[in-house]
Amino acid sequence: MARWQEIEQDAPEFAARVRALFEAGTNKTIATLRRDGSPRISASEAQFVDGEVTLGSMPGAMKLLDLRRDPRIAMHSPTLEPPAGDPSSGPGDAKLSGRAIEVPPPPGSPHSGAAFFRIDIEEVALTYVGTPADHLVIESWHAGRGYRRRSRA
């Protein structure tokens, strides 16, 4: 597992593109695991703060109960559509997965009873249509393996 700052240090250009996609909109989609092991998706306002990926949850939220029971989490960036007729000029999609670690609330937090987490990252992926638009490009970073780029037709 890694903190976001480690990815920024190891693969700075990749990390900057991934972060830009996550910051392109307020709501990210997260996946957590329900008590029976089935997936649950929820919206979340995750942020990049001081070299960490962080998120919060309102008290009693189902995603909060999920994360306290099983900290595994996946997150998807907001989806940005490519220009019509030119899929290779779109920004792609960013995803990350790891474990949500509960942390104390930020100083001066006005959210009484809310829970806050940082994500210890296992994997980050960036996928987009290549140029020419006849293949998919997959860039990824994995804890213990680092950065990798490949394409798939």
C-alpha cells in the first residue's frame, strides 16, 4: 500500500493526469463491500490533501458502515465524454483501489459525527483511447511494482 505522495514521486506525470481527472468534478464514484460481500456504489467528495487521497462520510451512511466493517475500496473519477467523433481526444478514466483508513476529523471540521478516511493505495489506473483510435492505452501504478504502460487492440 502507498500514500498518494509516493505515487507522485514515483510517476509524477502519470499522477498529475490521474489527479486532474479526479479533480475534474465534485462527485467521484466509490465501491465498497456490503455485509454479504456484494458491491455497493456511492457518490463521494474525495480530495487530494497533503499527499493523501481523503474522503468523508455522514454518520450512519451505509458506505461508512461498509468501510468500518471491510476497508477495501475502489474509486472512479468523474466521467468526461470525449468530443463527438474524436474518441482519442478524450481524457479517459482514472481509477484507484486500496483500503480506507479512518483518521481524525480535520481541524475545525463543522461536520459533527462525520467520519473521515485516507486511502492507502494498492493500484491506480488511467485508461484512454489511443491515437489513432484503434486501441486502448492502459497506464497503471501498483504498490510494489510501480508504473507500467501498455496498449490493447
